[in-house]
Amino acid sequence: MRFDFKATNNQAEYEALLAGLRVCIALGADELEVYSDSQVVVHQVLNEYQAREEHMIAYLDIAKRLLKKFKARGFSKVLQRCISGEKTGEILRSIHSGVCGNHTGGKSLAHKILRQGFYWPTLFAEAQQFAESCETCQKVANDIRRPPELLRSLTSPWPFAMWGLDLIGPMPTGTKGGAKHAIVAVDYFTKWAEAEALVHITEANTTSFVKKNIIYRFGIPSIIITDNGTQFDNKKFREMCEEFKIANYYASPAHPQTNGQTEAVNKVIKHTLKAKLEAKKGGWADKLPEVLWAYRTTVRSSTGETPFALAFVSEAVIPAETTFTSPMVQLYSLEHNIDMLQQNLDELEEIRDTAQVRNSAYQQRAARYYNSHVRERRFQLGDLVLRRVSPNTKDKSSGSLADKWEGPYIIKRIVGHGAYMIARPEGSLVPRPCNAQYLKTFYP
């Protein structure tokens, strides 16, 4: 017998398969069980192996075309009809988002189609792709909790060189002129905090606070970090920074981690106010200086020192020391005090260097924990993305049924460190950068 094909194992097995399929089709069979001892042929037909050689690709295409002429029976024992062409898309659409559709995921969608009695060789791959590209599914999907970028800690080289600013509020209307907000500033080296109650948040108030509580008290800083609210991002505030040669950095919208040091101090201030005020919350503005004093004289775990000691060389005398007569108070003498102050000044640089080393070690531990949960998510210019809906852009009329994501937007510029400038489809640029934590890929 003379064959018109190469008698290799795989080709021979394919020829045997094709011959058997053609015979069954000629006999009018619509159900067929196929057995083969060729692992390659079986896995290629089941889409588990990839055909690479041209002749094997041709054999596989012919086999799949012939198999579509038979009905399939899956493990669920439901008789299945093999579908081809445009009908596959219609079935996917109907079962995924039709009257009985529930916008399920790709794997679940494929199993649901099988149970309805339909089948085609690429069902699972097409179902996954269809579910991923469903715009409705993408916009109502849950938030992405895992951070997309590695943690980058901010470090100040010396005391009072880098400050973070933020606002607390709205607070209960206070007895101090009806104050409803507080502005807080934190030095990144010593962790020293300044705060002031405000009746109104204006650009004049924020600018005046920086001059009075930072520049005129501790000198001109190198860097100020704020959020991008209009109280900081305005002409008056920028002009002040330009006048004193201060670099002003703005955090991405809805991404307070950029100014994490100030956010941490805000939590401490609010927690201490709650504990001190009990039921009389309106007196928070009067208690604010007391809370600041308590914070400044408490050892910070990141540095191992109190903010007061790192700022002013020695520890502050607190009420307990005068009430119960601590050794420092009992043995106080002017001459001894001068000697101790001189000794503290001699040790100042060593104390601050040690505090900086402790702070760096603390940041490294925090970074290791944070980075262990990171799943990097980066975008390229021109990528289509969805942005997480913010309280300002949320559709209030939809209540709890509102979409969680909006868009699509286009990546226009890579700012760096996980921040991107995005544009709407018609081309208008969103004015402020958006962090990758609030973006995800859009599948059209």
C-alpha cells in the first residue's frame, strides 16, 4: 500500500482520525466517541497543546471542522450541539447579559453554556475574553485592594527641612470662635507637630499658618508636602513658596499615603481629642494645645525619642515631675543645668543620627510588610483605563447601586512613582494626576 503522506506517528494518527470522522459523517452519525493513543493529537484537539508545524496546523484545522458536525456530550451528560461562526457570540451575549444573564465570570459562563446544551472547541477561552471585555462588568467590579506599586518612603536629611501639611475636619463647632477645622503640620525628621484651629479654610489662613508656625519659628524648609486641595494649590500659597524658595509637592487626589506622616499624626490628634473630651466634643479647639503637648512629649516608635528632645536637645518638664518631684526637678541647680545643657549639645548630633538610623530601620520594616502585598500594575502611554469612582463623581441618584469605576480614560503621561495623567475619550485632560491604585486596565 502506498501512502500520500509521511508515515510518522503524529501524521499517521491524524490521518486515522480524519478517515474515521469522514466515515462516521458519511454514515449519518451525530454522536461519536473517539479514542487515540497519540498524546499529541488528543491534546491538540482539546486545545491543551499548541500545533506549531504548518502541516500539523493544517491537520488540526481539518479535524476541528469535521468535529463540528457532531453533537458533543460533556461530563454533565447533557447532549450538546456544536456551534460555529457568529452564533457563538450570540450565545455568549444571551447567557451572559440577556434576560436570564447575571454578568458572571468567564469560567462560570462557559459551564453555564455547556449546561444549556451548547459547545465549541474554544468555548472557555472565548467565554473568558467575553466576560473580561464586558463594559458593565468592568464598571461594577469590586475595588482592587492590593497596592500596585512598591512603597517609597520619604526621608528628611535634617530637622525642619521637610514638612507635611493637612487638614482635620469638619469637627464639632467649637467654643473657640466657632472653629470647625484644624490645620496640622509635621516635621518629617523630629516628628514635631504644629496645629491650629480654623473657622474657615482659606488660602490666606493656610499661607499665614505656614509663615507663623513653620518659617518664623523653625526657619525656611526645603520641602512642603500637601494634598492638592484649593486651600494649598492656589496662587497665594504658590507665591509664598516661590518667595522663600520652598519646593512644594502635591499628593495625588484621594491618595493620602503620599503624605502619610501627617495622616498618622492626624489620627493621633483625633484619638487623643476623643479621649480627653468625652461627651463635650465642642471644646476640641481649647484642648488642641494640650493634645499637641502630650504628643510632643511622647516617645515615637519610629525614632525612639520624643519630638521635643529631637527639637530642643533635652526633655520637657511635664506636670507629673513637678507634682511628684522627679529627680530632675529635685536636684535642679542653675550651674548643674548649664553643665548638663552643654553635655546635651555635645551629644546632639549623635542622638539625631541614632534617631535617623532607627527611623530608617522602621521604614524598612514597614516597606517589607507593605511590599509583600504588592501586585505591580503599570500602564503605558495610550492604554485605556478605568478610574475608581470618587465621592465627588459618584452618581448620587443610584445610591448603593452606583458603578464603582468610570471611564474609559486614556493614559497621556507617566508622572512617575505610580502616578499618571489621564484624558477623557474626547481628548480633554483630567487636571490632576491619578495614582495607579485607583486605575485598572479597560478591555474594549
